[in-house]
Amino acid sequence: MAGRVAVIQFPGTNCEMETLRAVKHVGLEGDIVRWNEPEHKLRSYDGFIIPGGFAHQDRVRAGVIAAKDPVMAVLTEEAEKGKPIVGICNGCQVLTESGLIPGLEPGRVEMAMARNRMENRWGFYHRFVYIRRMPETPDCAISVSIGDNDIIALPIAHSEGRFATTDEKLLKAIEERQLPCFIYTDRKGNTAVKFPDNPNGAMFNLASLSNRAGNVVGIMPHPERAIFRWNLAPIDTKTPNIHSGYNIFKSLKQYIEKVS
């Protein structure tokens, strides 16, 4: 039986349909589940995705109101059982604001998804970017089927996507415990050194970060918007090893099969 994934819909979420389509395309079962559904319904799923959008209109700051919603307490308990939780863009902001990533001190908000830092512009930014998994890092829930040399081309669309902290101990812990899942690169897979390859100024060029167990992971680019090869038409795909977002969701499927 295929694993079942709940795509959590908050008021203001707007990527739930694309995300559910991607879930089903890789062979998982899934449903769009509203944030206020009964707990027993949520607990029946094998994994969870918090998709992109503007949960609660991103009031105060992106993701913070959704992070305080009772549904996140349920997801936290399910994560402790080993179930995967993936936050995409706004979902990544929600996971950060809830303390689930990096999660070194459970329940504490350890990082910010700060405003983009870009050359000669500010605010919302949308373009295709390139990412790759960190070499020799442990698998996380969305990297199981992705090789170290694979380059994933995905679109970004955010104004608050910069992983940031001033806590030197946290920075050291993230590096030592190999929590980054994906980093921004150029189209050849070389680590990004400046804008626009790093589209928001994130430290460590972070595009994706997980908790210690690897089952809770946030990613700022949108794999659900580039699930098919033809979605990559706006970019040059002649460079070897460039892949779509398909392998992100394929990895989630393999991860669920492994832990279920």
C-alpha cells in the first residue's frame, strides 16, 4: 500500500493543488487536509507537507501565526515518531517559526527566515535557481534518491527566505551535525558565491535545512512547481545532471517506505 501524505492547508495557502499533484505523481496517496481537521484524522497519515503560500496573510512575519496553531503541536508529536514533515517556502517558514528546524532545542525558535538580501533590489523575488545536496551529508526526507552530483533546477518565489542567525554556537552545530540538505549553486553545481545564484543571501548558501533526525525538513525553492521535465523549459537544461523537482518527491516516497 502506498504511503499517505497530508498536504496541510492553512488560510492563505495557495500551492496545495500543485503539491498534491506532485505527491500523487510519484506514487504516494494524499489529501488536502485543512488546518482545523480533527487530530485523529491527521495522525492517520504517514507524512505531512506544509505547502507554499501566505498562511494567515503572513501577518506579523511569514509563518509565525501558523506556527502557533494547535495543528503544529500534533505535527510535532508525529515528527517525534519519525514521520516526515516537509515545509515548502511558506511551509519552511512555518517549520522555522515553530522550532521544528533546526530543532536542536525543541520548541525554541533558533533561526529567522529573514528578508532577502539582494544586489540593487529588495522585496519579493522570483526566478529559477539551482541547488544540490551537500556532499557526504546524511539523507534527509527529500534527498534519499538524489546523488551528490545531481543539480536540481527549481523556481523560488519569496521575500523572506534568508536562513539567518547571530548565534555562533548554532552556526557551529548546524555545520558539525551536517543539517543542510541542499545549498544554492550555479548551473554547473559550483557553490553559489553571490546574488543571483544565492538569491536571498542565506548563510551557508542554505536552500534547505533539516532537523537532526532528517525527517523534518524545510526547503525554500518550490519543487512542486517543477515536477515535470517540461517545467524546466525557461532554463538551459543541456548541462549534464540537471533534474526537475520530481526526485524531491520521489525521495519523500522512498523515505516513507523506509520508516513506515
